Amino acid sequence: MNLIRDYAEANHHNHENGLTMYIVAIMITAVIFSATGLGVLNLATIVNLDTQTAVQTVQDQVEVESFANVALWRVNSGGDNLGNFSVGDITSAYDSTTKRLAIIKTTDDETTGLILDLVEDSHFKRAVATQYGIDFNGGKTISEEPVHQLRFDMEFLPQVDMAYLVANAAQEVWLWDEHIHNDDIVVGINIFHGSYLDIHNVDKENVTLVFTGYDIQPKDDVKLKAPIIDGVPLPAIVMTNIYNDTHFDQGDGDEILIEGAIYSAGHVRLHEGTFTGPVIARTARICRDIDMLDDDGSEYYAWNLGFGNYDDYDWPKQIQEWARID
């Protein structure tokens, strides 16, 4: 949306310039008419017609851009076929294969419009992405790549495929009000059923921790690195309970380092620690400035295993490139 906004702002200035030209033309006409009489009326008329054409061009551009915003909203609010519609002399056509949106305005023998090349956006493309909102409670993420900028209010979350995780689990454990240490975790997918679980003194690679309960808290030293299978990543942490509130807060002299995606169907608070991202949650709170290491962990920003197929989702689209039809 930044591109369409920049484009609209540029055309806003063009619109102002067009109106200024129109006002100047009226002033010139008035001065010439009063000074020399009807002899120069034809010249004034020509100037006025040229200016009217410029104003009409700007009006057509604004109309096309407004129509493009409506078309993009329709594509994102429902099926891709909603991008195909017409109103008056403007038509929108969306090709879901090429992800190209064409807005065409036809008046007499003239055609104007926009060609918008769209790109799909998913939670796994963002350093932090939430379903509803991010609370910046005195903190922010810093240093993430522009392509991984934060995204909130995506209105839905990827659905955890528990059947896949259970079928491929290295172990499945039932605990309640317990502490999980390094020796309790094995390489691969670890599923922990139960609530009130604290994670202490863990330093493991090629592991995925799945929690189905609530009140899951990493404490002290917790270092995790997610697996990558045939080039496709698994998340580092998956928390499926909507009532869960996990607080990443390392103690003095301790270190929290999570390399891989963090997913929570509930709430996540990033207070302290180092994260590659992406962090995906129903809601999130950033308590202090968090330095994201996404530039060193770009491999985790691909579609992750354990959430079904990428094509099963109708992902929101945004503008990647655009061109004007004159």
C-alpha cells in the first residue's frame, strides 16, 4: 500500500498543479479580455481548452487510482474472482495466476489505467505478525530487513496441523506444573501436553517444541535452533492454546536465543532475548527494544512445516510494482 499511497500523493500534487494552471488560465483570459476586447477571445479559449484537458487527465487518474484501491480491497476481502468487475466506463480484471490486477478506463477512443503486479503476504514473511494487534509498550524491534517489517491486524492465523506434528514427533509427553530442562528435550519434534511449564537451561539444535497447554514460560538460559528438512524449516516453538501468555524475559547473566519461528495462538510478550523471527501470535507486546537477527536467519522466513499447505490459504495481496497505461 505504500506504493499506491506514494503514487496517490504524487498525483495529488499533479492535481494541485492542474488546478493552478486552470486558475491562471482564467486569470489570463480575464486580463486579456478586459484589456483588448473580443479580438483575443479565440486565443483565451485555446488556452482554456488545453488546461481543461490537463485537469480531465488528472481527474481520470484519480478515478482510476480510487478504483484500484477498491479492487485491491475486494481481492483481499474475498475470493480472487471478486477482482473482476466493472462500474461505468472502468473495468477491473485480476489474473490469479500472474497476480496481475489491471484497471482500465475507456472513454471514447482513449484508454487509461493502471497495471498492478501484486505479491502475496504471509505471517512467515514478517519479523513479527499478529492476528489482531501489537502493543508497543515502550519497545520496538530494530534492524529487521525492510521486507520483514512488522505486520499487525492480519485478521487470521495459520492453522496448526497437529496431525502432522504428532505423526512426525520424536516424543510426546504429558506434564503439569513441571520444569523442562535440557535432558527432557530430544532432537526433532517434542510435544508437551499440559500447563504451567517452565523451561530452564536448554541449549538444543534441530528441535521443535510444541505446547498444547497454557502458562508456558522460558526462563533462565534457553537457546533453541529449529530444524530445516530438505530446505523447508520447522518452527522453533509452537503454542496452540489461545489462553496462553508467554513472556520471553531473560534473567541477569542469562540468555534467550531463539533461531526459528515462534508461533502462538495466544499472547506473546517480547521483553528480552534475541530472535531471528518470525514471531507469529494472536496478539503481541514488545516491552523493550528487540534486535531481530532476521538477516542471519532468512531461511526461517519460508513457509514452515506443520501448518498445512501454503496454497490452502487465501493470502492478502499487496502492490509490488505498478505501471500506468496512457
